[in-house]
Amino acid sequence: MTLLYPTFLWLLLPLGILLYRSKQKVATLVHLMILMLLVLTLARPVQEDALQEANIKAQDIVIALDVSFSMRATDLAPNRYDFAKETIKALLAKNPADNIMLIAFTTNPLLLSPPTTDHTLINIALQSLNPKNILTKGTSLKALFTRLKEMHMGEKNLILITDGGEENSLAKLQNLLQETKLSLITLALGSKKGTTIAKKDGTLVKDKEGHLVISRLNPLLKSLSDALEGSYMTASSTPEATADALNDALIQHTTQTQNVKKMQRHYKELYQVPLALALLLFLLLHTRGVKYLFIFFALLGVQLHASFLDDYYLHKAYENYDKQQFVQSKEALQRIEIPSLQSQITLANTAYKLGAYKKAITLYKSIRSTSPSVKQQLYYNIGNAYAMQKAYDKAKIYYTKALQLGDNEDAAHNLARIALLHDSEEGKLGIAHPKSQGGVSSKSEMQEDKKKKNKEEDAPSSGSGGGGEKSMQKKQKKNKLLMDVHVKPQPLGSKAYELINKGYIHENHPW
């Protein structure tokens, strides 16, 4: 149970003081209790129901954001990339119901967020992208359009935010984009005159011949938009004004809206309970037909029976889970009529504890939430379940997703163990197990994981014939992959940056 308007509870403070100090008649005390119940009614207690699917009218929009080095140019304040990012945020706020996909691209495209109406998730993905970790300098529209073609998305609006591309063949790009069936809206950032680009140390970027690099708009962008009967625009004075212009273009190029299924939270009102008790106390003081009132409220209580039982079964499930009686916990959870977020996560954790890892993964993936912390917990638990099945590649994906939403010591530990011991047995991985609804592993689990970790650190690497040396060589080779010797090692969970930086050392046309 939760309160939608908890600020009303401040009114209980003076009423409680009066009730504590009052030495008057019983009727006065009862009236004070009635007032307190009415205050609780105003606070609006509710019971969170399970997430339910709802059909909403929405457009499908693909946002492709250029994140190459040239987007750091400062001809737009504070720079092109930050201007584009703020524009996307403003556009999301203006289209809260639309189904939006976010792609970042340089010479390689990378899917940051799949199509979703959860714009909070898109903003998180946008914030987690650090331009400092992007090493590629070129911009390939051909690679982007090829990837979009392979995704077979159908009729959607494509918002292309870029300062240009290295291609000069209009026909090839036009044919690729026509095959995707996307309606093009181009936001060109920059100017025809162009500007220099400063490095972190303040020096200006130069090419291999030592000439200053001037980043300017590629005129091909306007030609491409005109050829495809799309919209072409440049940046307005502010990101908000630019978002307004994009929104107007979306209205003009509106593809057919469709019913999009969205998970929405519904509430079961419980204000009737304190209101009914207040009414009962009032009528007991001022009405003679008391026995009829008891019958009436007994019938009313039948409707509230289910929610109270659900709370009881959830409490029993927690107790059994803490006692490691997972079968009993599962039975209690299955008796809940209206599943809540807490009961769903506990049921999935119970399946994990019972060794039903496939079932646990299915349950974790069925849970929907807009909370970043809950999403991180779910990704972490899914990674654990895959790790216990020795599906290390899939486990690595979900540990990385968890780390993209924030720091997580257990996820970082597990990801490191998987990266170093990909072919090891599960018993040697030292996996930190799923977190409970409270988000904290039990002390016994933490102690066991610590013991396993210490044993592995003391013991030699597995494998015959110098396996430890080979493991170190592989690790060193991986660290050097796609990196310049002068670049600092990328942070843990940088697989996304490895994908987008792929081949940056051998770029054919970096500028």
C-alpha cells in the first residue's frame, strides 16, 4: 500500500496532540478519531496493481544521432553534440506517447535504445553515452542506412541529426534509404563556412598532412532530403526552438499512427476503508440502528478481502524466502490474485534459488518498470541466471546493461569473472547471486562469494600447459584491440564503445 498525497498526513500532528492531551468525554475523543480517519482518506491510500497492457495511438520514430569527433565543434553552443542532445530531450517531451528508437552512429551505427514509449529509458541511454570514449572521427551515412535496411522496420519517420557524411554518391544513399521505407527528416548541425575543432588540450585538430581540419556541412544532406521528398532544416537559436521545428516536420510527414501496446501502472483505491471507518464511528454515536450498520460494513468488507489476503501472502513469502524455504515461498506467491512488482521479483528470485534458471529469466524479462534502479536490478539478475546456465555471452550483455544504468559492485565483479574465465566451470566463477527485492544480498551469500574469490586468487589458473600465461596474453591482446597505444584503457562495460569505435585506426576518410 502507498499514499498518493502523503503531505496531508501533517494534519495528523495537531489532531494527535489534541487526542493525547484531551481529557474530555468519550464522544469528543471519537470525533477526533473520525477527523484523523478523514485526513487519512485525503492522503488517498492505494494498492499498486500489476502492470497492464494498454493500447495507445503513437507514431514510430527513429532518431539517428551523429556522435563523431566533428560533433564537438563549437559553432553551436556549447557544442554540436550537446545541442543535439538537448534538442532530442525537448522533442521527447513534446511526443510522450510516441514509440521511439535511438541510434548513435559514426563510421559504425550502434543501437542505444530499441523502440520504446518509455522515454525515461531513452534519456538514460542518451546520458550514458560519453563522447570522450568515442574515438572514430568519420561519419558514414552508408553504414547507417545499411543497418536500418537490415532491421526491416517498415514505414517510420527517420530524424537524421548530423553535420554531414564522408560519402559523395547521392544515388547510392538514395537507393539505400528508399529500400528502408523511412520518411526522412534531416537536422543539419553546423555551417557552410565551417569551423575548426579543438582537442582536449586546446590544440586544433589537423589531418595527416598537418593542415587544419575544417568541419562544415555536407551539401549532400540537402540534396538527399530533396531527392526523397523529405524535410531539411538547420539548427534554430535554441534546442527548444529546434525541437519545435522538428515536431512541425513530424506533423507534415506523419506516417499512419498505430496502436502501440504500453505497460501502464494501475491503482486500486483504498480510501474507502478509512472513510468507512469514520462513517461507522460517526453513526455509532448518532444512530440507534447499530446492528444494521454492522451488517452493511461486513458486506462492504468482502470486496476488500482480496487485497488484504494478497498482502498477507506476500508477507508469508518474504518470511519463507528469508528462511530459505523457497518452495513454501513460491506457493505463497502463487496464491496472490493481483501480482505486484515486489511479488513478481520475489517469484523470479525464488525460481532462481530453486535452480529453474530458464523460468527465472522468463519471469525477470516479463517485469516492467520505469525505475532505473529496478531495471538495473533486473538486468543484473538476468545476467546471473544466464551465467548459471554457462551462457556467458548473454550474461555479459545483461551485466553490461546493468552497469550502463549506474555503478554496481556485484555486476562489475561478475562481468570481470566471466571475461577472464569464459571457459571455466560455474563453481569457479564466484558469481554474486541475485539481489532480493530490497536490493541487498544476504550476508551468507556475500561471505560465500568472498571465500570463492579468495580461493581463486590463491589458486593457479585452470588449464594445462601454462594456461595462466595464455589467459594473460589474451587479456593483453583484448586491451590493445581497437586502441591506440596513447589512449587510456576504456572503463569496464565498454563493449558499446568497442562496437562504435570498430576500425577507427584504419579509417579511410576520418575527416
